[in-house]
Amino acid sequence: MKTDQAEEQTAQVELHSLRLSDDIVVPDSILSEAEKNRAAAFRSCAARRLFVAGRVLCRSIIANLLGCTPQALCLAITPSGRPYLRDYPDIDFNLSHTGDRIALAICRGGHIGIDIERLDAFSEKEACEIMPMILSQQELQQVHQLNERHRHDVFLACWVQKEAALKCFGQGFLADPQNVMLAPGSTTFRSMNQTSGETIFIHSGQIIDGESGDFQWAIATSRAAAEPQWRHHKSGIFF
């Protein structure tokens, strides 16, 4: 049985995903004026749609969690562009998207970052070109020791883990991903930012969806968390 102290030291995490169907119109009625203005500034219709859908998902899920209306939430932005809840400092959240899939991670009792990518996000050639910019020399050597069949998958897992970690730190890829040290192939472990010395906790895995594609995901939390469970939603629930 866990003690009260152990429970206090454990972050509570929820993971949600939303697939955007092509025929769904995404309304912006529950967004703030600032969010509507930001959405209008996107040149790409697809990027605008993903932004609005992400905010709708975020507001809907968190409002239900807090027992308030989606419009009542005050989403502020950090100087690095990361959204946060101004009135609820004990709740952190983070969004990621790839293709038609949006992922939301919510954390009570710590900071959180999330990243999700399609398994076919990079070609073999692209992965080989990007690896030296993302992986440390030690990680690069470990990956190159793998056979070609597994090298791409392990690199993609490292990519999402590092991005989730840097988003948890509040930096994203504005910081050097080589400073986040990982253990390639692991799914649950501690990691460290070599620059700040901060320790984070990472969970990683895959979503297998024959209808819309398969995905690699990772979350990073500033405190240990139990293995999170995904809740998958359909567009019609929110729109």
C-alpha cells in the first residue's frame, strides 16, 4: 500500500487523443479572442484547423475535469509560447499533433510534455540526416549498432522522448536535444538534462490504429507517474 507521502510525490497523468475526420468542421466558438486571432494568423488552413481543434480538445477536457465551462478557462502563454492555466498552477498540460491526430497530456502535481509522431514520419534517408543533430555521440553509437530494420524505429522513439522532455522543461527544440540523455529502446525510465541537471520521468509507446495510421508517443513528467492510459475520442464528441 502506498503511503500518503508517496502519493503526494506521484504525479497524476491523463492522456487523450482526438482524430480529426476530414468532413468535420471545427468551430472556434469556445476559444478566447486571443486564440481566435492567433488562429486567423495561420496561412495554412490545415494548421489553423489543428490549432483550433487542439484548443477545443484542451478546453473541453480540462473544463470537465475542473467542473467549469470551457470558456471560463484562462489559457495564458509563456514567453517560449507554451500555454498554461493561469488560475490552476497545480495543473499542467501539453499538446502535440501529427497528421490528423491531436494528443493532450494533463498532469496534476508536476510539469508534463508530450510528443506524438506517425511511424512513417521520416524516411530512412531523412532519419540518417537528422540523427546527428538530435542524438548525443553516445546515443548515436548505440543506434548505429542496431540492424537497419530497428534503427529507424529506435531513432523515432528517441525523437519523441527528447521532444517530450524538452517540452516538459518548457523549452521545446529551442534547446539542444543532445543535452537530454536517453537510453534507446527503453519505454519507462529517468532521464536528465545535462545543462540544468534536472531529472525527468519518461513513458513511451505506440498507438496502433489500422484506420488512421500507427503512432509513436512519449510523455515526460517532472515527477514520477504511474503508467498512463490513453482515452481516444471521436471528433463528433466535441464538434
